Amino acid sequence: MPEKRKYELRKRAAQLDETRRRITEATVELHRTVGPAATQISEIARRAGVQRVTVYNHFPDESSLLSACSAHWRALHPAPDPARWASTEDPGAQRRLVLRDLYAWYRETAPMTANVLRDATTIPALGAIVDRGLGAWLGRVRQILADSVGARGAGRDRVDAATRAAVDLHFWHALAPLGDAEAAELGAALIELAAGKPLTAGRTAKRASARSSAASTAARSARSKS
């Protein structure tokens, strides 16, 4: 093949990739701001600077466009890796680490995550993508949290219900003003309460901090009297 022809093909491929990228980024931003259900092809085309037919040329069906957007978003905002939590030996500390990481990720991605989870219930193609991706990952998070307390039988049912609540985006949103660390403490405490376990990890640290503060105060008081 002549070099000129090869150059033209490479240039054409680069142009197609650039157009696909603009379409994907325009769609992702619309999903983040108004949600997948309210996103219109005409608005995608306008923001990407292309015609409607160009959008369909690159993404012939809803599923292909949603899949491209999902992959693009995950690359920019990867969810925490569960392998990071496995190295934490203390179960109570692990529960809090898992929830702190989860809540920090929710804080970073809240508008998009909320829109996607909401619209996944009404858009079958989106629901399938969520089930395979975010839904499966959240299921793994719940399993790690539930396994960390070792409950069985009826106790496991209580723990499973508590982990579903603690992992839910709306649970985090309600506690978000407290900060992610405090929200994680409350989420872990809920799971431990469901398992019938003493709430040791966070409370032990707080008691130690309180004792240290009291000791410091007493020492200062003694010095001031001497």
C-alpha cells in the first residue's frame, strides 16, 4: 500500500477516534448533570459538534453508547480496590476502612452515581451494565463487610440487612455532613450492632483519646498549681 494511502487511513482513523471521544464525553457530562433517562441524542450531537446521524454511526444502539460512557467514567473514577482491605487484619478496623473508602468514592462521584442508580431501574440496557459493574462491586463490598463479623443463621440476616443499609448511597448522603470518617464509624457500628458485637474498634480509640486528653488536662492543672 502506498505511504500516502497509509497516512490518509491513519488520519481518518484518528479523526474517527476524536469524534467518538467527543460524543462519549458529551454523553457522560449529560448523564452526570441530568441523568441517562433525560439525555437526548440531539443534545449530545450539539455538545459534540456533530450531526445526530454521526452519533448513530458511532453508536448504533443505546447499549453501545451506555457501555462506552460507563467505561470512560470508570477509567476516570475507579472504584476502590478490595485488595487494599485484605491486608487489614483487625475486623473492626477493616470495616471502617472499607466504609471510609466507599464513602470517599461516593463523595467524588455522587451526582453521576445517584443518576445512574436511579435511571437503571427504568432503562433495561443501563440496568444490565450496572448489574455487571457497579452492582457486582457493591455486592462484593457488602460481602466483605458481612463476612468480617462472622454471623450465621438468623444473625446473618440481620447483618446482611445492616450492610445493605451501610453501603447504600442514600445512607452515606444522610451522614455526609458529618464527614466520611464519622459516617464510616456509624455505618460500622450499625453492622456490629446487628451482629450483636461490642462496638470496640472506634469506641476504644475514642476512649483512649479521651483518657489522653484528660491526663493532659490534669497534668497542666497540676503544673499550674505548683
